[in-house]
Amino acid sequence: MKLYLDTSTPVTILKLDDNEYQKELGRDTAEKLLQFIQDKLVENHWTWQDITEISFMAGPGSFTGLRIGAAVVNTLADQLGVPLFTHHGKQVPIIIPDYGREANISKPKK
């Protein structure tokens, strides 16, 4: 089963084969993303081991959303031993997010 993930916006898009799911995780992406995937796997009577490949929308988009999503798909692909692809279909060893611009890092207040 192919897993596709897009965390570039507050609305996370998850595709499991031909089934598409959307959920607004917003600022809770880090806490709720894996549970969202798990719930949809169970709903379709699949397990993590049924995943045969992973694709990820690497950006541009939300800095935090892309960073969290990339960490999740990179870890899953590594631990499950499955190939990892960009949303353009290019197989890669790891996903490197494309933020579309330089990071806007605030100066320390102290």
C-alpha cells in the first residue's frame, strides 16, 4: 500500500492507496500526526507493515509542518525499509523540506 503525506498547510492530507483523508491538525501536527495515520490504517484494516512506499509533499509550505512531516516520513521509510519519494516521483534516500524561502528566525529577546 502506498502512503502519501502532505503537511505543508494546516490541513494535513493523507492518502493510503486511493483513499484520501484530510484533517486540520494546525499547531497540533507534532502531537497528532502519527495517531491520524494509525487511525486511518486501522480503519482500512491495514498495519504499518502493509506500507510498501512513501511519498511526501516536500514544499514549499509551512516551516513547522514540513519539518514535522519530513521527520515522520524519513523515520517511517527507514524503519519499515520502504522506498521514499518526493511528490514529483523522484526516489530519494531522505526528504529535505523545501521551505520556499529562508527561515525567519527571531532575534533573542535577552
